[in-house]
Amino acid sequence: MARVRLDDDEVEAFADQFAEILEYFAALDEVPETEREEALVNVMRADEVEEGLTQEEALANATETEDGFFTGPKVS
């Protein structure tokens, strides 16, 4: 499948690791199947419209503004 060049000692290590991975898959086969089909429920709350900040309130604590917008250092 994949053309991976491995040294002899790497092949042995890979084979051992691969065998461990296959053991994990074998353990998954022992997990019992469930036949429950629970209905999906939306756990999110409904959106609530709230009053937002005015532009002046939003910019009140800004160290630098220009034409009603935040300003910051230039990034190159």
C-alpha cells in the first residue's frame, strides 16, 4: 500500500505497534450494540433580542479611534 522505507529494527517496532492497534479494534468488537433511538432535543436556548451599545458607548474606553471606529497599530 504505502511505500515506506523502514530499517529492520523499525519494521519490528512498527509490527509491534500495529499489533497493539489491532488489539484495540478487537476490543471495540466486544462493545455491545445498543438499539436505542432517542429523539434529538435542541439544548440551546432561544435567542433573546437585547438593547446593544451605542457607537459612542462602545468607543468610550478605546485608546484610539478614528471616524467612529477603533484603531490600532498597523500590522505588516
